[in-house]
Amino acid sequence: MAACSPALAMEDTSSQKSGQSKDALGSVTPEETPANFIHVKLEEYEPSGFSTKELILQKAREVCTCNHQTIITFFCRLFPVLDWLPCYNVKTQLLGDVISGLLVGIVAIPQSISYSLLASQDPIYGIYTNFFCNIIYVAMATSRHNSVGSFGVLCLMIGQSVNRHLQQAGYSDDNAGSLVVGNSTSSTNGTGACDRSCYAITVALSLSFLVGLYQILLGVLQLGFVAVYLSEPLLSGFVTGSSLTIITSQMKYLLGLKIPRHEGVGSFILTWVDLFRYIRNTNICDLVTSLVALAVIVPVKEVNERYKEKMKAPFPIELLVVIVATVISYYCNFEERYKSAVCGEIPTGFRKPTLPDINLFSSLAVDALPIAVIGFAMTVSLAEIFGKKHGYAVRANQEMIAIGMCNLIPSFFYCFASSAALTKTLLKESTGTQTQVSGLVTSLVLLLVLLWIAPLFHSLQTSILGVVTIVNLRGGLRKFHDTPSMWQLSKLDTVVWWATMLSSTLITTEIGLLTGVCFALLCIIFRTQRPRATLLGKVSNTEIYEDQSTYKQLSSIANIKIFRFESSLYYANKEYFKTVLYQKTGVNPTLLAAKHQRVGAQASTDTGNSKSFFGTRCDCLKQAKKRAEKPPADACPPSTDMHTLILDCRAMQFIDTVGLSALKETHHDYKEIGVQVLLANCNPSVRHRLREGGWAGEMDSGGQLAFHSVHAAVQFAEWRYHAQQEESKEKKGALPHPEDLNFQVSL
């Protein structure tokens, strides 16, 4: 490939006489080059030959190459644990990992049980989920601090999908409590039919399988860029809206009410209506227990957060409350004496692996998509946040594959979909974790629960689980306090937040997510469709040009307007570009040209009538007719207060074909009224589009030029204006042509 090094050169006559430069956008003929005007010419690299066939063959060779080194590299990339585990320092890293793993495991016990309730599953399945996904994530993750497991927002979405399929399958809401209270170990009854609990976990397993499959495909196809469409305001609004929905769904457990579960549009409002309708049936025992638990947990959690830097580890108040509440409920026999709902029997050990129900895939394919997107978005975002904070690299596509495997493989072991959990990740990072070995410690804690401790939670009230769930959603509700400051920083981001939050709350979580994405994209289009446009002025004694409406003491350039359009120019903002350009410059070339044509036509009519009246000579009439059909080059254009318009293209990242047409129209319209249009600060892609689109065309005495800076364009415009003035003076001093004298006399 022939390559030319970029060069900066001053144009001289000897170098330009041979012909026109390759880049017509940056060329100036030697006769036009002023003595003090330096033209910068950059030679482009020769375009390299591109062959799609060669590229495909090259990639195929790289993929198909199989030797000892490539196999090792493949497995090390797929299982990052093979890289960092041999370098593990037991003396410096083990203690922090063990302490962090124990604390996260302690917190995960009540959360696993309470989030199972949110996902419409038995408590044992939540413990299964947190146990298996931690082990898999240790082997495949590039993040050292993420803690994966059941996540409130995902559990809500899973529960909505499960309940919808339960209703379609004919399971009534009368046995809603059996999902939590009953024994789930028997998947079939005497007739061999699957009971409500069995069908609920079957739907969840199939859903988890599809979620994992989607995430793995996204990771393998290197489609991690999909996460960029989920902006921080969008995710924050979605989490807050989902938190309100979760709190609403848990209120019936805090009050001990049995109300029908609502799904779909308006379920948030309908649930609150039913809560007030049946509030007289409140179970006093559950209500008192919930209030006492809230009064104990919330203050301690606040103390933990306020003094987290001074405390070596947060106080595990949730686990303590769960243990105390279980003991009190057992000895006071709340279940029989006060009809309080409890967890019921929780089996120990593991169940035999099972296969997801393929027949459910078609009906769950759409439900799995938003769960997969939210799951990998939370996982990747948390991994990148803590990776930057602690100075190590995170591979987003590998994280997607890791969390996909955490959903795909456990779906054979009675687990529902999971992702990185914000609360547990923050706890893990703040307690001094060093590597993912802490995830193995967390799994060991949950293994103890699965083998021996789980049956002890038989008498635990579901109202306590509701309290644990609600308390862990305080972070999402605190986002309301951030909206005033967000409004001051960006009004559009705040609107995106509110739109996503309200749609997620009042409609459904899936539609809310889709609404947020569409609204965010519309905001981006709105920002580029009606961008900021300003006139620039010069900072005294400098070559800097800035916005006249923003900064004081900027001087205008006489008879030159400098217009900056702060967006790319494309089909959606073409009309706005022309409208705001005419408004800012105060010159509408179309109207001026039309006015000039009307005046010219009127003058021609008057002249013709005058000649007919006085009976002028025939040859003079023919000459006048010829001049009327084709105006002379030196005819006076409409009067304006500027001779040059400079378009600052610094903010234009690209120009499409419609935008290029708009620039051509702008140049043509202003040329008709005697105003030249110059471009400045065009990036290489824009310059290439202009050149290929015929913006430069034939060199029109330097009238179609693009400059590397605004100051260079201003210098050129001033020089050319003075040159034209001198030329005009010389023409005025010359003797008139005889034909002109004849014509003037004849008039």
C-alpha cells in the first residue's frame, strides 16, 4: 500500500501551475492566494484495497487454527479462573475473601427465601439459585467483586411471567399461598398431574434456560454494545418503578391479606385498590410483626451505611431478625393461634436434575428477552464500575457469557434466572473481597442451609420475608431525592427517568423497559433534530471564535457571518438547519432572490414599454431583449449586510445525502444574492462526503472551499472581498465599451 506522510506546506505558484490538487475542497489557485494567507494542504493516504473474501478467509483461518497454544488460550479466555487462581496469594487474599464470603452468605439466606416469594416459587428454589450460580460465576467471571444471585427486579419479572402462565393453565388464585406454605418436594400427585408448585418451577426453569441462551448468544456474537441503549437514567428509573411494584406486591404479606394477584396493565393501581378494599381483614399478628421488624431493621441498616467506613463489617440485622422471628413464631405457634402465614416445610438436600419444558419455549420467548437484557446490563455495569475503581480490566462479552451460563446450567437444577445483585455486590466490595474465592465461601454457607439448616425456617412468617424484601429496595426509592439535581444537569435525562419509572409502575415492567428505551432514543433524535445553533464572534487579539450569545466582549467580523450548527446534518434536521440559519443571519436568500426577480421583471417591462413609445431603433431593441433574457455578470445582486457566510462544521460528525443536498442548496441560494459560502473545521469523513458528493465541483474562483479553521476562512474571505473591491474600482476607471455607449445613448 502506498502511503504518503501528512505534510503542511505553503502554496506557491510553481507548485500549482501543473494542475489542480487532488482535494478540491482545500485547494486555492495561485492567482487567488494572498501574500499573508497560508493554505494548509494535507495529502491523504492511498485507500487500501479491501477484499471481503480475503477478510472472511483470514478470520476463518484464525478461528480454525488448532494447536496447543490456541487451545490453552481458548480455555483461559472462557474460564478466567485458570489465569488468576494459580497466582492466588493465600496470605494476603484468603482472609478478606473468607470474611466477605461469610457475610454475603449470611445476607443471602433471608434474601434467597424472600426473593423466592417474589418470583412465585418455593423458598428452597431461591437457595438453589444462589448456590449454583455463585459456583459457576467463580469459574467464568472476569469481575472480582460481582456477587450474583437472585435480584429483586428479575424476580418480579419472573413472578409476573410465572403467574400469567399459571392462570392460563387453569390454576386459581385460591391456592396462592400453597406456593409458599405447601411442600414442594412432590412434583406429581397420585394421578401423575403436575400440581401448582410443580408447574410454577417448570415455567421458571424454561424461562431461565431461554434467558441464559439469549445471554450466551449475545456474548458469543460480541453484541455487548446492546447495553449502551440502556442509559443510566433509564436503568435508574426502571429500578425505581420496579421497586414500587415490588413493594406493592409485598404489602399483602405485611398485612396478612389474601387478595387476588393482578397482572398486566394497571396491576399496580388495582392491587392498591384491593388492599384498601380488604384492609378490614388485616391479620393483626402479621401487621404487628411487620412493624416491629421494620422498626428494628431500618435504623440498624441506616447505621451500617452511615458508619460503613469505620465498621469492619456491617451488622447482619436481617439474619438476626429472621432467626428471632422464627423462634418466636415457633414457640408462640403463630400459625395455628393467629392464622399467620409461614414458610412451611423446606426440604433438605438436592433434587435430581430435570429438563426444561420445550413446549413452553414459544410462549416464554418474548418474556425471556427483557429479563436477559436487564440481567446482563446490571451484571456488566456493576463489573465495569468496580473494575475501574480497583484498576483491573473487565471483558463485557465474557461477563455476558458468564451470567448466561449462570442461568443456563442451573436451569437443570431447579433454579430461576439470576444476575449480579447490587446490594450483595456493594456488601462484598466493602468487606474487603479480593477475588471470586469469596463466591465459593458464600456457596458453602448456602450449602449448610441446604443440607441441615433449611427445615428450621418452617415457622418463619411470610410477613418477615416481605419486610426483608422491602427494606432492600430503599436504594431504588432514594432516587427520588436525586431528581432535582438531575433536572438541573439535564432536563431530558430527567424526563427519561420519569417516563421509564411511571411506565414501569403503572403499566408493566416489560412495557416500561421498552417505553424507556424508545423514549430515550426519541430524546436523542430530538437533541439532534433541534440542536443549538449560534453565531460566532472573535476574541480580541486571538484566533478564537466563540458563541456571541454566551460570552461578552466578542467582536463581530464586518460583513462576515460565522454560523455554528452543533449537530450532524442529516434528513431529520435539514429544514431546521436552513430555518435557524436564515433566522440567525437575518438573510433569507430565497426571499431576497424572489424580490430581486420581481424588481427586474418590472424594470424590463417598463423599459420595453418606453422603447415602444419612443420608437427606438431595431438593433437597440434586439440588444435590450438579449440583455433581459440573460443578465450580465456584473448585475447588482440584492443588497445584504454580508458578503461571506462561514459554516463552522466542528460539531458535524457526519452528513448524509439529504444533508449534503441542504448544503448545496444553501450555497446556491446565497450565491444567487452575491454571498459566498465557506466551510470550516470539517472532519475527514465529512470532507470526503463533500468531495464525493460534488460539493466542490469545478473551482469557482475559490468560492467553494473548505478550511481547516474558522480563522483561515475569515482571512480568505476578507482578502477576497478586498480583491474584488480593487477589481471593481479598476473596472469603473476603465473606458466603456462602444456597444454599451450606443445602448446607453439609445435609452
